[in-house]
Amino acid sequence: MNHHTERIAILGSGNIGLSLAKGLVKSGEYMATQITLTRRNINALTDFKTEGFQVTNDNSEAVKNATILVLAVLPQQLNKLLHEISPYIDKERHLMISVISGVSCQDIRKQLNQEVAVVRAMPNTAIAISASMTCIASDQATAAQIEQVKTIFNTVGITIQINEELMTSATALCACGIAFFLRAIRAASQGGTEIGFHAHEALEMAAQTAKGAADLLLKLHSHPEQEIDKVTSPKGCTIAGLNEMEHQGFSSALIKGIKTSAEKAGGLYTENQN
């Protein structure tokens, strides 16, 4: 399908929705005029209106004029939104993309009482700088629809398709994971200050070093241990530091943290429903 004939409605234009809208236009895949942004307080969208985006506080109107619907409201607002738009959903015409954590494709169809195509997408906060790791999942969407959603989210980073039952695990590794890596960089910068650098210098040095480490893996497709081997010489300072960190539980702390986050993420939707 020609992307340039589609119309996208982003229902609930918070940080994720607005970052996605910017990414789509910046990539050249879509024009601002093809994207409708909805929000209760449309005054917050004045700048976007100036840039050519359609702006409204009427979700039903946005749905009627679109072929791709991005559900980006808060979880507690979802049922109200679905109730509001359900009379205007056309399963032949609409593709729904949900970025709402903890809500399954089946939950959405059940609430709408329609067999519409639903794809879940879970970006992380790096979507703001088009560096998101977005996980895509669906239970019934076609391969073409999945590809379409990937194309949309590839404008704001990298996408990976996973099984829907792994979405809570993906939340821990990719969404919560941003905080874990930030804390590791912060700790490295504090170490840097202790060995003689000014705080702002240490932070920049630690952050750029972390970025370089990540890029080595992403661009060379190599394994962390391969890259570690290149830095660790016999009786050297790198292996001494690494081993000390492992004695202090560095790897196991990270593994246990991710596991705990995944368990918590798995229980969030259940808590909201009770």
C-alpha cells in the first residue's frame, strides 16, 4: 500500500504520540497534513497545528477520517476512548495500533465488540530522539499489517517483532531498561569523579563510552564478550575492574532487576482491573 494515501489518527497525543508524529514527518514517509492529533486540551497542540498537523479534541471525528488509528491514551482512559469510537470502527478499513502497556489485542477487540486488526507496539522514552527500541506484537494481524506498523515505528528507532505473551518481558528489558542503563552510566560517572574528573566531564565521558559500547554491538553485530576480549589484556587494569564488579554482583544485580521488573509489569494490568 502506498503510505502516502493513508491517514493516521493519533488518539491521545502525549509524549509517545507526539514523538511518533514528528518522526513520521521527519522521515518523509508521511506529510503532517495526513496525521490527526487528538487531545482533550488542544491548546497544547498549537505548535503542531502551525506545522500542518490536523488537531482536534473529537476522537470520533479523527477515526472517521483515518485508516490507521494509534491508541496512545493512559490505560485508565482506554475503555472510555474505545466506547466513544466503537460506532465508527470499520474492520475492513481500520488498522489499530495500541501503545498501551498491559492491554492485549484481544482486550481491545472485546471492548470494541469488533474483529478489527490490532497490533501492539511498545516504544521506550528514546522515541523522543528517534532512538527507540520498539517491540511489535499481534495475535491476528496479517504479515502485511505487521510490516506496516514496523515501517511506522522504524521512523523513530529500531523495531523487533515478538510473541504477544512476551510483551511484559519486553517492558522490563526495553522500557524499564532505559532506567537501568541510565543508572549504570550515572554510577560510572560517579566513579569518574572519585578518580579525579569534574562531575560534568565524568558524565559526558561515561555516556559517550556507553554509547560507543552499544554501537559496537549494533553496528558490528558482534557479541559483548568478543568486544570485552579486545579490551582485556593479561594482568591488565580492565580485567581487574571487571572482576571486582562481578565479585560485587554487577551482572546478577542487573539480571535480578530485569526479572523483578518483568514480574511487576505482568501484574500491572490485573491490578488496574481489580
